[in-house]
Amino acid sequence: MRKINWLVILLFFWIGSADSVKATNDLDTISNDQVIVPFVEDSKDTTINSDDSLYEFKAIEANYPIQDESMLLPEIPDDVLPIIEDNFNTSKSIIGSDNRKQIKNTIVQPYSTSTLLVIKFPKGVTKVGSGNIIGTKYVLTAGHCLYNRELGGWANSIKIYPGYNGKTASLGMYHAVNMKSTSGWVQGNKTDHDIGLITLNANVSSKTGTLGLTTKIANKATITGYPAEKNGAMWSHRNNVSSSNLNNVYYDIDTTGGQSGSALYDDNKNAFAVHAYGSRLSTGPNHGTKINSEKLKLINEWMGNKEVAISFNKNITLSKENYTLWNDLKFSNKKDSTTGKLGKVYNAKVYYDHKNGAKYYSLYNNNGTWAGYVNANAVKILSGITLNKDVTISKENYTLWNNFFSVLKKDLHQKNSGKFIMPNILIL
């Protein structure tokens, strides 16, 4: 009987101390309620093109009317800004002369996705940081903007001001309701894993738009954020990316304290790193946490996006009407319909084997704009059969097409069951 009692007591203490259990992987998730979620590697049997993102995440344009002055939020209180010059103990990391430029129209993309973070830590210290809207209510930032061991651990509160221009917050002010980072940062203080995500108290992307996410490193990139010494004004600089390794990207982009957490994004509004550290040398480079395939998977899991995108990059044509083009794979928002679009050709960059058992293609128009997700049952894949024969042009007034991104005649499609005959190739 005594042994059983001791077992019960030991079990009680083990359960009570579960929150203090150490994570076993640097990419395990730790949130501000100290719940540890193990990071699960992808199956090695899954075939994915390593040159492409494991999870496609596109930039979304904002659709928000400019407000009149009576609708604007008041300025941030004077006792919050400016913050001390060595914000987050980051050295001034200007490479040569300061080439940053102030952004005054802060409510147009991609600047509207940039957020000022006013962060209060347990030891009574307030800091500023930066971040970017990447989902309906999600802000990507640096892990040290959320968790700072020297300042008492997890931030007590964070106020988020998207598109703040130094005076007014016309896109609103939001609060953090949840914060997530990696165990590598929270428990190990490893700069390779200094990345985090904030969940807001309300949806915001319809006002701000979003940045996309990618694992592809651009030759040039932009950092837009909120230097602490600029009193809440937004500043930006575009310059060269010099190098990268598994977990970091290095660049010649000017930053100072307060810009930690700003995304490093390409000309297509896709973020591929999060700025975190400035060089102590005037020759640079500065560097940030790379969004590699594992971290991209992790970020998507933090946002609840768990569908895997498999590289495809083939042309398809819509072959059936009355199918929906979806805005998301939760099927909560219809974007369009296939009705009236029979024969139109799209590029399917990736496809998803959805958990509902169906396959969905992510379709893009000829101009590169995104058209939506569609069920594979509604499409035919275009493929060419080489004839290798000489032909002669026998009729005038026919078009020589540069590509198949056009709406072909509906009656031709119906008569030929989705097969189109061109002068020298059969398109199936």
C-alpha cells in the first residue's frame, strides 16, 4: 500500500511539472503558456522538389478604403516612444552611409503589412520591434521580440500597429493573444532559430494584405520596419543579399535597433528571412533567420496551414463547369467558379493531396496572378505529342499563338471533348 501511495505522489509531481520539461528538438514549438509541441519531420518517402517551398503561401492584396482623419487612432503615448537607442542591445548596423528612406504612405502594400510592435517585458522594460502580417491574424517577427531571458522571459503584452506612420495608426491597433517561438531560441538562446509568430486578437489581412513566404533566396531584398531612433516612423532599404547558409541569410541592408523582426522580402512580396542581428562592423553584413523548408513548415503549422504543396508546374485547362475556385483549402471562401471558363489555360504551380481525399491544383493566370484552388476533377493536363512532320500553312486568318493562356472557343471544346488540334501538335 505504501508503494502505491509513493507512485501516486510521484505521478502527481510529474504531471504538475510537465510544463518545465525540456524540448528535445530546436524546432519544437514553445508558446507563451509554455506548452511544448514537438516538431515532426516530413516523411522521407514524400517526393518534393527541394527547389520549391514545401508549403505555398502567397501574398494577398489589401482591399481597404483610406480613412478620413476623424477615423484615425490617436498617437502612441509619449511615454512609450522613443525607446532607448540601444533597443534590444543591437548595435547600429549601418553599412557605410545610411541609405534607408522614410515611407510616408504606409497603408499601401507591401508597407501596410509592416507592423510596429510595442513590447512590455516582465522586468518593466518597454521595447519596440517590427514584424509583418503573413496571415489573417498572424505577425511574423523575431523570437527575441517575444521572449527575452534577460528581461524576464515572455513579453507581458504586445501592441501591434500595422502601417503606423509615426503619428497615426489608420489600419488599427491590435493585441497579441498568443506568442510562439522555437525551443532553440527560448531554451537554447540559439540565434539560428530566432524566429516567432504573434496571433492577434482580430483578423487584419483584409485591411493590410499579407506578405508571402518562400524558401528561395533573392539576389536583392528589402527590409521595412521601425528603427527605435525614428520615433515610430517607417523606414525601408533595398540592397544586395550577400550569402546564406542553412539557418541564416546575410545582406548589405541598413538597419538599426527596433527593426528586429522585419521580414527580408523579395520584389514579389515574398519573405525568405527575418531580420534579427546587425553587424558591429561598418562594412557589414547584417543577418537574419532564414526561412528554410523546416522553418516554413513550422510557420505554417503555427498558422494552422498543414496542407503540403507538391511542385507541379504544368499547364492545365478547365474541362468541367460548376466547380469552385477556392481562396483557401479550408473551403471557407469562394474566389470564383469554373462556369464559363471551359478551355481556359492556367499554370498549376503546385498541387495538394488534401486530407479529404481529393487533389487540388493551385492555378495562376498568364500574368502571374493567382486564380485559386480547384479540384483535380475539373481540369485536364495539357501535354504535347510530337508529330515530327513538315506542314504548310494552307489557310489565312488563323492565329499563331505564343502560348496556350487564352480562352479557346467553347463550342470547339465541346465538340472535341477537351482535345485541341493545332497546326503541328496535338494538345490533350
